[in-house]
Amino acid sequence: MSQLAAKEKEVTLLDLLDRILNKGVILYGDVTLSVADVDLVYLSLKVLLTSVETAEKMKRAASLRLEPGAGGAAASSDPKMEISS
């Protein structure tokens, strides 16, 4: 039974890449290099990994939320705001 459950959870690299590009992933990280408790190098990592299409959809959705009084009619009249399937 455990082998069957393990097979159902197998994810191919293509499936993983498809999910990452469709949903997007944000990575945050900090790296500090120090010697004798003296910080020499500090790196802050902030990465957004997604497809261009998903990023544009996120940008449009965020701009619609931030625009005061943006109704459905006003937003749909702008040709740049149309989302193609």
C-alpha cells in the first residue's frame, strides 16, 4: 500500500516547472559570512520566479486593486487590461 501511495505522489520535473511558472514562487533568504563573530559579508536574496504571462496578470490585478474607484466598466474599456485565455 505504501508503494502505491508513493507512486501517486511522484511529481515529474515538467509538472513541477509548470506549477512554478503558472503560480509563481517567491524566495527569501539571508546569508552572512563571518569570521570570529565579525560579519564580513551579508547577502539578502529576494527572488520572484514565474512566467511573464503570470507576472503580467499579477501586475494587472494589483493595479486594479490599488486604483481608487476602478469599476468593472472603467477597467474593461482599457485595451491593455484585457486578459486573453
